[in-house]
Amino acid sequence: MTSCSIEGYSGGPDAPTVVIMTDTSSRPAAPQARPVTSRTPHRSAPAAASGSPGGVDRPGAARRSGGAERLSGGLARLPGLALASGIAVVATALGRLAPVVGGPVTGIVLGVLVAVAVRPGDRLRPGIAFAGRGVLQAAVVVLGAQLSLGQVVRVGVGSLPVMVVTLAACLAAAYRLGRRLGIGGDLRTLIGVGTGICGASAIAAVTPVIGAAEAEVAYAVSTIFVFNIAAVLTFPALGHLLGMGQHAFGLFAGTAVNDMSSVVAAATTYGGPAADQAVVVKLARTLLIIPVCLGLAALARRRARTASGVAATGASADGAAQTETAAVDGAAAAGAVDGTTSAAGRVGVGRLIPWFLVGFLVLAAANTAGLVPSAAHGPLGTLSVFLITVALSAIGLSTDPARLRRTGPAPLLLGGCLWIVVSLTSLATQGLLRYL
């Protein structure tokens, strides 16, 4: 039998103390009865949580509410997206005046300058964030329309070993040297894929997969840019010094220079046949984005599962609630896998392949099948570069210069070392294959 009484309640504002007393006459006596008290005032639950009569949600009202929220969210993105697009237009115009630099790098520089001069407020942040993620993913999708899976065959089986060995050496060096220099995993991954594959395009593809921060993307792109300029200035002279033929230099430029604009600039300086060969090699090299992104996504997902399992096991003695909290925290510490959300700590179950990479493959396959008219290649290429410029302009707007200063010169040193590794590996592999 249980009785409930209220002690010390005089009608004042303080909550009453509720003492629950249990009749233990029919049970063995406990050593000492301890009352359970609660100082939370009793409140009646609301009759209805929704706005519909009787507390019953109506599906139509829910859909209208969700649509209104999406519309509101889309409108909230417009100011920041407009600012990033405006900067991209200016950067594209300046990039045409200096093709070696290009629009994307100019966009990120202008974005950083604007962020330093006038820090973007809360009104601009939703659109800037969308441009830095969503537009970046769209740019990768459009990039696939320029590629044909058959281009790998046309560049010749002999060039594939050079590309694969160069990429493997670059990624291995990025991992080992980056750890020795104390550089974080995301930043060394961005610098590694940017140097080993195709500069800003590779960074654009990998960023949503690993959930890298804007400051890390800005630093990686800036590092790649510095050594692109160095390659344009030094590689033609190096090619003549080594007595390289046109096709050999085209293969060298296509595997050792990153962004397409710099590849074209370096190879054109050497000769027309070298430029043609370099462009085809560079486009085929871009396809290496696919296995790299799949590998990084699988690695991130495995780490997330491992962290969640360890956290859950370690917290099991503390109760179910603590276990759940620790598991969520463990997953959050592992990084992003879901390319749709691109938020660190969110693991999309069943989404090992990001959506934008699927779109990239679909357009590449469509182009291979001849479904993309050749006349559309130029405009689509221009569109992809502009979208990358918009995204990098937004990343520049999101950059914290103080954080870049705290990062120090180590990433720049890593970029220089990787540039040397890639260049020497390309030359050595061609030497072993008797291409030089």
C-alpha cells in the first residue's frame, strides 16, 4: 500500500516537496527507508501539441509547413550566394587577364580580402556556406561532362603507369611527411590529392567527402597555386635541359602540374604537340578522383564505426543514456562520410558513394556514349570552372586569416616537398619506361 502526502506546502511560490511512502508491512523490512523527493512542480501536459483541432496533425499542413521552411531557407541563402557569385564574376574577368593564375585562385584571394576588410555578418553566412559546399559539389558533377572514359585508352596504356605511380608516391609522401610536420589529417589529404591529381578540382571533390574546414581548403588551394606558378616558370627550361621530346614533355606536364590552366601554360611554352598530349593526360588523370574519393569515403566510414563502437563499449558501465551519448560523440569525432550533408560527424548509412560523385560518373559515361554534344564541351567546361570559382570565393569569405597564421609555414613546406616528389617520380618513371 502506498500513500502520498505533501509536506511543508503553504501555498507559496516554492514548489512543494512530494514524499512517497511505501507500506512495507507485507514485505521484508529494508535496512533504512529512504524517501524519494522531487522538487519539480507538477504541471499538466498540454492537450494538443499541434495546431490542428484535437491535437491531430494533418499531412497537408505538414507538407505546406515543410515547403515554407525550404522556401525560407532558400531565400536566406540568396544574399551570401549573390556576394560569392559577384566576387566570382570579377575573379573570372581578372583570371582571363592572367591565365596562369586563373579565376578560381583569384576568387579565393578576393574572398579572403573581402573577409578581412568587411567580416560577413549572419545574414550572409547561409548563402556563403551553401556556395562553399553545394556549389562545390555541383561543379564536380559538371566536370564529368568534359571527360570521356575512352580518353584513358587513347592516351595509351604506357602513360597509365606514370599517372598511377606518381599519385601513389604523392599520397604516401603526404601521409608520412605531413605527420612528421605535425599537419592535421584533413589538410595533408587536401594538399596530397591537390598535388597528385588535379589541383583545385581534386580539392573540390575531396572536401565534401572528408568534411574539411574552409580554412584548410583555402590553405591547400593557395599552396597548390604557389607551386603551379613555379612549375610554369621552371618546367619548360627543365625539359629543354633534359632534351625531352614533345610527347615526353606533354606526359611530364600532364602528370606533374596540377591545374589545367597551368598545364596548358607550361606545355604550350614547350610546343603545340606537347600541349595536345598534356591536355589529354591531364583529363585522364582527373579520372583518378573517382577511386581516391571512394577510398577516402570508405576509410572515413570505417573510422566512424570504430570510434562509435569503442565509445559505446567504454560507456556501457555508466548506463544506456551515457552509452548513447558517447557513441554519438565518437561518431562525430570521426568525420563526415555523407556527401549530401558534408558535415563532420554525420555518417550516412548506405551512402558510401557521395551523390556528386555519382553525378560525375553519370555525365562522364554520357559523354563517353556520345550523348553530350561536342559543341557543349566548351560551355560546360566554362561553367564548371565558374562554379568552382564561386565556391572558392565563398571559402575565401569564410576564411579566418588568424587561423591561417596559427597554422604556420608547415603546409607550404609540405606542398613544396610533394611538388618535388611528384616531379621526380614522373621523370624517373618515364626514364624506366624509356620514354625520355
